[in-house]
Amino acid sequence: MPPALTPEDHSAALRVHIGHRPPRPNVSYVDQIVGESQESIAFSYFTGLLRNYDVDIVHVHHPCALLGGKTDGDPLPKNDLVLSALALRVVRNLRKHRTALVQTVHGKDHCGTGRWRGILERATDAYVTLDADTNTPAPDRTVHIPHVHYRERFLGYPMSEPFSGRVLCISPHRLGAVSEAPLRVFELTSTEGLSLRVAGGPDPAVDLLIDRAATGMQERISSRVELLSDAAMVEEISEAELVLLPAIETLADESMLFMALSLERPVLVQDSPAVQSLRREVGPGWIHTHDGALTAERIDSVMDALQSGPAQRPPQLMARNMNVVAKQYAEIYREVARRRR
């Protein structure tokens, strides 16, 4: 968290209003925007419909957040006329207050489509992507800022040696998207001593799968079904020999990927151009991929590779330092605010 600002500091600081909950102990995307020493920026936060325009910049990582929508499930009403009217009101207020709009584009978008999106896109001063392979509606207004690593964030957290053969499925939220495929195929694996660990928030969709998979395999499958603190996630990841991740479609998925790499645990993830770029960046032995559906054969082959030839160097992540990344966000804010004025 940045240091508290005095009233005099607030009057001179750039005011950035973020469509997200404030930073808190659990890691989240907002942490890398705020950084640890942004003394020249006064951050505020909102959820629900955007109402405060008396700021220099509004930053959201889903466009429907401007209209009060959420991104998990059915975020907004279907009536495009209503949404377009809301979008026009947002844009008028942004212009009236000379407030710049910044959007982060990442992964799967659950906001839906309609004329309202075009209204907000035309009013967006800058787009941010976390990798160079993500497309945006305006490439000429797009800046790539990498996702941070978490090495310094977890210094001092209790770490464990990995349990031989442990494969981990982990989520800071619901377990469904992370663990369903591994639970279905794990009994078909053939690697000696292999075990599956499932850890994350309660999810009725996978409770039955966990019970079924564990039947007759109690010594090979274990679970920790609860909302995990950062300390709990560090514990679970450090005890794993391999971390299984879904396709990197959400910011939570991306955080899990960089938590695992920061703790020097290899990952198996669905292939994509962005994943291949990261694979080249971090060096050999850390990111393993599969095309299409996850299979037992692919889990076996990756475990064989890890046990016969582990990575020779730690993952290369230095370009992703938290304060370096936060300064890049600050540069964007200053530039779009200058253009608005």
C-alpha cells in the first residue's frame, strides 16, 4: 500500500479512480497498479455503477464495470438501449469533468456485446494489455504492461519442500474451472507415486467429483476445500511438484500462474500464443503446455520430464518487479491526463 497522503498532497496528486475493491492482504490485480510507493497518485476505488467523476482518471479492467455490471455470470441486462443510454451518460460525464478513461483488456470477456461497447470504446483514452498477444479495439491507444512476479511479496512466508509426485489444482475462488478435468482423468495416470491435491474455495460443481475420484484412491487424492489466504496458497504451492492451471482466461488465473512461478514450481497450462511468449521469457523447464483437453498421458509425460531433468535455472522474472510495473501504470495515467487537459 502507498503511504497515506496529506490534504496538501491530495490537492496536487493525480487522482485515479479504479473499478475494483481496494488492496488487501490477498493478492489481486489492483496491487500492481498501486505498487508500494506511488506518492504522486491518490487512488480511490468503486464497485457498482460509476458515480464519481471528480477525478483525473477512471481505470477499469472490464467495460461493464462502468455500468454497474460484474464479470462472473450474467453481468448486465440484455436491453442494449438501456445499456447504451447508461454508456452515453458515462461518456458525457467523463467529458464534462475532463476525466480520462483507461481499460485493461485480459482473457475471457463476460461483459457481452452491443452498441454500448462501441460508445465506451470510442471514449477510452488508453488500453492496457498484460501480454503482447492480446488484441484491443484500438491498437494505436494500447500499451503492454507485464503482470508482476510475487517473489518479494512472499518473502518470509513458510515454505515446504515439494512432496514427490504431488500434482496441485488450486484456485483463490471456486474450484470448478481448475479441477474438473484433472479429477476426471487422474485415475488413468500411470506415474508411480503420483498424487493429486485439490485446494480452493467451495464449489458444489466439483464436490461430487472429488468424492467419486477419491473412491478407492484415498491415498492418491486429497483436498482442502476452503477460501485460501495467501499464506495457505503459498503452503499448498510449495508442497507441489507440479501445478495444474486452466487456460489463462482471468486475472485470477494469471495471478495463480505467477504465484507458482515466483515460488519456483513448474506449471502445466493450456497452450496459447501468450503462454508460449512467457515460456520463452522464463526459460526452459518451468512452463509445460497441452493442446485441447487435458489428458492423463500429458500429466504423465510432464512428470517424467520434471523428475528426469528439472529446470537448471530459476524462472527469469526480473522485468516484472512490482514497483517497475506500478511506475508504468503511473506513466500512462500522467500521459492520458495531460492529453485530456
